[in-house]
Amino acid sequence: MAEMFWDLAADTWGPEERAAIDRVVKSGRYTIGPEVAAFEEAFAAYHGKKHAVMVNSGSSANLIAVAALFHKKEKPLERGDEVIVPAVSWSTTYHPLQQYGLKLRFVDVARRWCRDTDSGDQRTGACHDRLSGLGAHALLDPQRGAERSGEG
């Protein structure tokens, strides 16, 4: 597999983005203004949805996503439900789940390490199936999975 490279310090904004920034600065409406409303409408339309909500951060997005799962018509989450999460991640992965009363079930991600952290049972055979629902793992290369460190 070819290595991918993104220059993280490069300026990637084009004239459209700079014009949008100028409109927001000139309006003085940095939040809940017409630019945000227009973006929400365009984003919802692009994804074929009725609504979209812009938030200030990925952490806030995680929080409202978890909240929304409690209000689904079919099989809503309930306090006390178990959620499988990676053993190594960010607090913003865990905290919204805890805030809504969900029980976290930590699992390792490398197949040879796949064990339930509560019981310590090795579950290599079930590992692949259980990992399909995990969120972001802080140490896992998303392009190559665990093979980066030779642990796959």
C-alpha cells in the first residue's frame, strides 16, 4: 500500500472559503447567524435529510449524537445499555456515553489481544465481529488497522 501524505501546515482554503469568512466577520454574527443557517440547510439537502445542526466541536457533535439515539422511534438507547468502546481512545468518546448513563464495555482492538476487559476472557474468534461497532481508537492507523504495528 502506498503511503498517504497530507501537508498539515499547508493553506488549503480557496477563494470561496475566504469569502465566507469575510461575510461572517463583516456581519458580526459568529454563531447562530445566516451563514450557519445556510450551511445547515445545504448540508441537510446534500445528505437528503430534513435537518442538520452545526455545533462548535466534534465533542459537542458526539454528545448530541448520543442524545439523538435515545429518541429513535425503533430501539432507542436506554440508561444502563452497554456500549462497546475501544480500550484506548479520547475522553470525548467515553464521556457522552457515561453522561447518558450507558455502561461502557472496553475491548482491545488487535485481534491477538481481543479480550473483554471486564472478564479478561480471550475471544479471538469473536473479535472481528465485536470490533465492527467500535469508535475511534487513539493508537490505530485507520488506513491499515493494526498491521501498522504488526499486531493484526
